Amino acid sequence: MSTVGKVIKCKAAVAWAPNQPLVIEEIEVAPPQANEVRIKIVATGVCHTDLYHLFEGMNKKGFPVVLGHEGAGIVESVGPGVTEFQPGDKVIPLFVAQCRECRFCKSPKTNQCEKGWANKDYDVMSDAESRFTCRGQKVLQFMGTSTFSEYTVVEQLCVAKIDPAAPLDKVCLLGCGICTGYGAAVNTAKVEEGSSCAVFGLGAVGLAAVMGCKAAGAKRIIAVDTNPEKFDKAKIFGATDFVNPKDHSKPITEVLREMTNGGVDFSMECVGNVEVMRSALESTIKGWGVSVVVGWTNMHDFSARPITLISGRTWKGSFFGGFKSKDGVPLMVKAYLNNKVKVDEFITHNMSLDQVNDAIELMKHGKCIRTVLAVSSQ
């Protein structure tokens, strides 16, 4: 029986309040309105940004909410004005819009867009508009996507059509973590062939940054993490050296400078910690060192001594790896299908949506790289 134009009742993981377990609920998902697409989510990754909103940001205005922003699925129906998509298309919902019309989209210098949730309240991390209701009340849509639901409604400027051959339970990870880290190295830092790099934090984003450094031709890639169990995984993605700050009595910046005759050419902070951001900056070489802030946080100010930058270093930020979303994600999917980009190697656990709280616990305690949740069958 067709669901087009009808409210769909389905299963979703609802975060009713900050710092509380998610609850599997039956929610109502309204039909797509003008320029919207309703998507049946097949699979989703669990990303640290979901945990950030739940356990660190904890803005009460951002609840109740359906979390999840790293998903892939199939178009169920489209609203008026949608010509780019049709039912049956394989797609990845995007937390970064690309309208292709605003001054940012037209500029080759950025992947920002004037439309979408990201131009509103970063702390709430959602738009006031939502097609979700549960127990008679509105439920917010996280980062414009909400992939911890069997169905979601997304603006068409936040959807990428992908190769129909792509396995959705793999390429869902290209909706956030892998593109974010890989692009930070390739697009934002612009890592150069023969250079030296340091990547701070070896979660999925950090490992993707390592992969990006290798793809760009870096000669030396130093992986930095306080969990040595991640070093073997980092080697798979191209890391050449491994440093655990806990193994040294001196600051990590001194360790890296000594290892590299003054500092690395490029560094990437993939943790979301302001102290680590400063360490990453100070680990680069004076004169031309480039450090990129990749880890998501909006909790604290950061600081550095002016001379650190005056002496020739550059401090940059990277949002979704600098990829223009609707253009970049399909290309990354093709790169994966052509064995140019690793994806499967990031997946350490496969679970069902019902096990979302178990997946969150794994990530909280550093016991996984990426857990992929099976949300619904194809």
C-alpha cells in the first residue's frame, strides 16, 4: 500500500532530554512539503557529534530530538517542486546544505551555504521546523537529518543522490566522519607531497585525516592518541609513526618538534578539545606550518600566543572537510566503489537501531571506531 502523501508511523530513537538514554518510540513522520524529500533510512553511523549534543552541549532547547546525521537510505516520496529526486533513488542526507545559488555556494573558497540549519543556532543544532511528532508533541530534527529514524524528511538542498551500486550500510559513513577527516587533509590543509603531518585523535575523523594525508602524498604521518589500541588501525590508513602523550614527561609539542626537526608541516586536531587544538598548532613548524581545527565543539574559547602565528604558522578550521556537500559526497562514493577510499575498515561494530544506547556506550568509552546501525531493510 502506497505511503505517498500520508503520515508514516515508524520507529525512531528519541532523545527526550540531555544526558539521558535514548528511547525507542513510535513517531509520526509527516509527508514532505515543498522542496522536501522523505527518505527511508536503511543504515546510519553513530558519530561523536551526536554524543556531543546529548552529553556536552546539553542545550535544553535542542530536545526532544531524533539524533543521527550519518545515514543513507532510499527516497520514499518527494514534495512539490522537487525534480532532482524520485522514489527509489539511493541517497545520503546531508547536514551541510548546498543550494548552488548563494554567494557561498558560488565561491570556490568555501563549502558553507546560506541555507539550512547551520545558519541558525549552533547550540540547538536543529531547525524550529520539524516533520516529527511523538506522543502528541513536536520532536526536533537534528542537524537537518535525524537518521536515527526509519523515515525522515530532508530539504532537497541537503540530499545527495548516489550511485545505485553503493552499499548503504557502508557509504552512510560518508555522510559525516570520513569526508570530514579526509577533506580536512586534502581540501583544507592542502597537504603536500613529501610533507610531514601529525593527526591528533584517532577516531573515525582522525583516521580519515590520516587516509587523506596519505592520499595527498605525505611522507611522514604521525598518529597521536592516548589510546595505543588505535595505533594498529591507524597503520592500515597510512600512519608511519605513533605517539602516546602519556608515554612522555614533556609536552607533546616538544616531542613532535624533536621528532621532526622543528615541527610538522601540517597538523589536524580531530578531538574537539581546545587544549589539543593549541598543541596541534604549536606542533607545526614555524614559517609555513598549517594546523587545522576539525573536531566539533562550541563549549570553550581557545587561545594561543600571538608569536605562534606571527612566526608564520596558519590556523584554519574545517567544516565537513571543505566538501561542497551535494557535489562532493557522490564523488566520494564513487571513489569508494573504485577502491580509492577506504570505508569498510572504519566499521568495528554492526548493530540494530534498538541497540543504539549500546552503540553510544561503545563510543563514549573509546571501544569502537564506527558502529553502523541497521535502521530498516531495503
